[in-house]
Amino acid sequence: MGIQVPLAEILRPKNAGEYIGQPHLMAAHTAFRKMVDGGTVHSMVFWGPPGVGKTTLALIIANATGRQFYTLSAVNSGVKDVREVIDRASKDSSQPILFIDEIHRFSKSQQDSLLGAVEKGTVILIGATTENPSFEVISPLLSRCQVYILKHLEETDLVVIMNKAIETLSGIHNVQITIREHEALVRVSGGDARKLINAIEIIVSSLLASGKEIIIDNENTLNIIQQNLALYDKSGEMHYDVISAFIKSMRGSDPNAVVYWLARMIIAGEDPLFIARRLVILASEDIGNANPTALVLANNCFDAVNKIGFPESRIILSQTAIYLACSAKSNASYIAIEDALTMVQRFGDLPVPLHLRNAPTKLMKNIGYGKEYKYAHQYDGNFVDIEFLPEKIKGSKLFDPGNNAREHEAREKLRKNWGRKYGY
């Protein structure tokens, strides 16, 4: 007869005391654990790799607080589904929890449909994502949620899970199961509890026919399951790792590794537009003004892939990915906007200097709006030295050109124009 309920579901912890891993959140002394135990929770987003306990943590919170628990998957839910859940939740005074798995897959309009309910407190939103929420979740929604980062499970955590899995399977199949060596299991799991449990289940199922004591060691682990778990799965499992390897290979300027990981995704049936979007992001984040053409090419690649589709798109993706891998690299623009955002958060909305303000009325002109502004095109080289930043942060250097030919040229021009002001 086989197991009707998946082993991973059988082993899923039901309360905070049973939860394994994430001690920075779940250790007894942490603020997060005290919040869960106290039953007072807020909207939040769990960000971390697959199989580290995001869904389990959401269920534990629901159990601990006694709230109604609604769950949606962003893969197969639309705006209509969201509205139906919110409508049901609005009739429940207990403020239900709405858990959305893979929230990064929700479009802007789908995320917009959540805003009102979260803002009014109709539901407590818990989102789970493997992607950086700063890029994948709209700002108005993210500002109403606390982001908690979950990490890969440690080997000690995985050993605890192994023992629970073996104990459960021994009882189900009425057979003695022993783990003689666990290094290969740890390696193929990659810190993913679900992958680990699936691996153990595969091994035990494969060895049950012998009718003898089942002994798990490194050799039979690799023989039985390594190939199964190494397969790229676009719906989860290895998806996160392969796209990460693809991006890091481009960032690291290795075109050989880039086309290998690209081939892995193509053979697995990955959405070509997902790959193309990543190329556009990398062209700006990791290449930037070291080679401005990279963004143009990546954007054209996205448009071409959108028009053509597979199988021909593989050639366009390959050409673009190789070009990006071989290009000069700079993350200066990325760092500049991150530093600027931090500065705005630190100092708030500093007043615009009077000479930079628009002066459409006589009153505004009389009180100094636009006074002493100098029009750059009336000066040699189309440049004039005036202050463009608020008084409190004047002289702040947010853009630091990278170490490449194009940005060396930009640095020299900035140094010529601004002298010592910004330290170029």
C-alpha cells in the first residue's frame, strides 16, 4: 500500500516547540518567538530558499493565534481568488491570516488587490518568497509588512529531521532502518528539508523489496537518488539554485558556465521570459555604465524572446548571456541608488533649495523661488558650478565610478567639472 499522505506533510511541525532551525527567529528568547507565543502578530513576508520552513512557520503562527487560516498559491491564483478570500475574511471579526506562497509571482495588479485589506486589517498577510522582496513585492505592500529572512538549515538541523523521518518510516513499513552515513544526504539536500525527506523516502522505497534491514550509506544514497534530485525542476527544488548559478556565472564573467546553466534551464522547460528578465536586471545591476549597450541588448533580447519563443529563442538568450558575461562589469549605479535610498530614509524629505524650485507665479518669484539659478547651456562646456543637493547633505558623493574604461572617462569629466567638491 504506499503512504497516502506525503512524508514531508506527516513530519511538518505543528507548534513552535517542534519547529527545527531558524534559531535567530525561533529560539525561546527572540522577539519573534515571543510574538508567536503571545498570539500578537502583524503582516509579514518570509524570504528564504526552498524547504527551510516558510509555510510551516505560517501554519504554526495560525495555530498559536487560533486564527482562521486561508492559503493561496501565487502560481495558480488570480485577483478573483484574492478578492473571494478577502470577502470571506471581512465577515470574520478574528482577523484571519492569509498566507500567499511564492508571492513574488503575483503581478502588480494582484498585489494591489491585497493592499486595502492589509491596510484596514481585514487580514494579516503572510507572504513567502524565494526572491528578494525589495524587487518583487510592490513598495506600498512591502511597507506594511515586516520582512523576516530564513536561512538554509544547518547540518545539525538536517540530522534531527533525518532521525524523525527514519523513525516514522520504520513504523509505517514495520522494518528496521539505519542511517550508517549521512554526508551524501546532507549534500544532496542543500539545506532543504523537503528535499532531504523526499530523498530518504526514495531510498527506503527502493530498498523495501529486499525485505531485510534497510541501511542507508553514502554509496546507496548517491546510487539511488542523486540523479533524481540533481534534475532541475522549474516549479521548485533546484529552480532557485540553477538561476542563482546562471546569474553568478555572468557576474563572474564565465561564458562557459553561463551557457551550461542556460542549457539546464532550457532543457527543463523554463519560461524564456523569466530568463530574459534576469538578463535585463543583470545588465543594469552588474554592468551598468561600464557598458551601457548591455542594457540595450538585454532589453532587445527580452522583446525578441517575447515575439519568437522557443526553440529559436535559445539562440538569442545564448548570444545575450555570453555578451553580458564577457562585458566589463560595474555595480556603481546599483550602489548609488541604494545609498541614495538610505540617505532619504535617514534624513527624510529635505527641502529643495530655493534656486532649484519652479516659480510659475509672481509670489513664488518674490520669495526667492528660482532665484540665482544658472542655466547650464549658457556656459562653456554646458556646465556651471551651483549646488544641486539640499544644504544638509551638500557635497555627498553617492555615485563612485567603477574601475573600467567608460567610467574612468566619466570620473575624469566629473573631476574636471567639480574639482575637489565630491572627491573624484
